[in-house]
Amino acid sequence: MTDIVLSLIPIFLLIVAGYVFKRTGWMPDAFWPAAERMTYFVFFPALLLENTARAHLAGVAIGPMAVALIGPLVLVSAAAVLLRPWIAADGPAFTSVFQGNIRPNTYLGIAGAAALYGDPGLTLTALAIVCCVPTVNLLSVAALLRFAPPAGGRPGWRMLVGSVLRNPLIVAPLIGAALNAGGIGSPPVIGPFLDILGSAALPVGLMAVGAGLDLAAVRPAGRLVAVASAVKLLVLPALTFAAGWLLGLGALAQAVAVLYATLPASASSYVLARQMGGDAPLMAGIITATTLIAALTIPLIIGTVI
């Protein structure tokens, strides 16, 4: 447990640093959108492409791991719809709780896997991204279309399909896997170039996560924030662990799957809520609360069940 905590502390310190830099004005506001854009489109894709291109993929149980990751997401989503009367939220608020239940902060997942499990963990995290990002996008947009139906031409399924096909965090590991399968691996010159770019991903991406936190958004909808936080940080990891155990995942694959399930809500949830009629302030509160609580739950869960 101590080793896990010590490995994760620097990750959360970078998040705190980003929050402090943003709130004190030490870095200008214009810096953060540019940092997020570079991280999303350049740094993290470079890291994932280079890692998967040179990874040893033989023996990776892709099918069982995909089922262990996707199955609990579908189960939690179905349960949320069935229990909506108990949640007692209007349509837009329910969609934000729904997103908070299932959408992971991929940046934090990559950083955590790299810190705890090195390159093999990073490779399995790339697999988790390819499996889960399209799944949560489909489920989230379906919920928004059903419970906060578009009006005035708000984007729907066409936006979803396009965003998945263009998502660099999906495209990059797929390209890397193709290079790997074709025997090319990490190309000369290009490989080291991507490796250098990827080294910027973790510090810049994690500080951007901290800069996006909004403590003032947590209190107004405390009950709904608590519901989403409990499901995302406790229920989903428990279901993922159970699925991995039933499917006989190896120790590393099980660890990475559970780690990915423990991640706090993604900042992209806020963008989708704002674009498609969800409750954006509530979504901001859920993102902030789950990120703060995850500093305690991630080491506790990983240290307990793995």
C-alpha cells in the first residue's frame, strides 16, 4: 500500500499545482486552453502511439479485458436508467449524473498506469482507452438524446460518430498497434521524436486537470454529486474487479482494468453537457468532487484488491 501511495502522490501534486497556478493567476488564463489542446492532440497521442508501437502484445488477453471493462459500464448505465426515479433529478441533471457514473479521466489513468506499472501498464491502458472511450461516448450521447432531447439543432449522433473517429487518443494507439503487428515497431527518428513529445504529456495534462477544477460547483447539488461519486469511484471499480476475476484476467490486466475503472469523471463530460443540453454546472461539480475524492480512493482500492 505504501509503495502505491508514494507512486501516486506526485500525480496528485501535479493536479494541485495546476489548480494553484490557475487560481493565483501565476499562469495566464490563455495558457490553459492551449495546454489542453496540445496535450489532447499532440502529447498524449505521441505517448500512446510510441508505447503501443514497441510494446510486446503477445499474450495480452484482449477479449476478456475488453469484456471486463465494457460490461460494468453497460450494467451501471442500465441501473442508472432503472433507478432514475430514486435519483429524483430532472432530465438535464440526470444526464450529468449518468456521465459522472461512467466517463473516466483518461489523462489521470495514463499517468497512474505509467507510475504504477511502467510500459506494460501503459500498453494495457491504451487498450482500455480503445475499448471504453467509444463505449462511454455512445452511452452518454444516448442518455442526452433520451433525457435532454435536442432542440434548436443541437448536435446528436453525427457529432458522436465524428468525434469518436477523430479522437486522437483512440487513433494513436490503433496506429501504434498496426505498426507493431506489421513488424515495423517504433520507426527510427520518428520513434525518438514521439518519445520526447510524449514526455510532456503527463506534467502538462495533469496540471491542466487541476486548472479545470471548480470547488464552487460542488456544494449546490451535493446529493447528486455524492450519488455520481459513489457509483464512479466505488461501484464501478467493484464490478470491474468482479468481472475480471470471473474472466480470469492476469494480475497486471486485472490491476489496469480496476485502475481505469477507479478514475474520476472526465473533463470532456462538461463539454458534452454544455453542447447537448445537460446540466453543465452539476457536471463541473461532479468532475471536481470525483477528482478530489479519487486521491483517496484510487490508492485504497488498488492497494486492497490488487
